[in-house]
Amino acid sequence: MAEIYNDPFVGFDGIHNITPFWLNAAGQCQDLMEVGDVVEDLPNPTFPITLNGFTYHPQTVALLPWFEFNGNSFALNDAYSYTNETVITSLSSPQPLNCGQH
């Protein structure tokens, strides 16, 4: 659901929600604000939440300050990820255009 709201037009014209190139822990590199892609290859990409006797596992997502390479996150508790703030604790290293790939 988070990606529906954060990048609803990617694929139609390719210019919406462009960010600086980022690199996730699994080596995926891109310049789109794909909030779930950043954490999908990490050991704990979901966060269990129990509600009314059912346990749900919503995916943790990267927050805007992470995509902006903002050294001081403006999010609550200086977080770079939500709901599990411990999944992303630092910024991606800056990447060159197309992550240096030709």
C-alpha cells in the first residue's frame, strides 16, 4: 500500500518520484522512490502487529529522509524506516548516475 501512494505514476511516464540513485543492502540500485524495495532483501522486512487476535506482517518501508540522503532525519525518533525503525539505521552511500553501470 505504501508504494501505491508514494509512486503511483512510475511506469506511465517514468519521471515521477525520481530520487538520487540509491543502493540497498542487496545491491539493488535505482533512482525511484520505491519505498518497499529498499528493505525487501533485508533479514526483517516485515514487522508483526497483533490486532484483535490476528497477527499481521506489514512491510517496513524506507522514509523520505533516506531517499533524500538527509543526514538528520526529520521523522519521529530520527528514523529512516517505518514501522520498524531498526531496519534502516543509516543512509545509502551516494551513487553516481545509474550507479556507475553502463
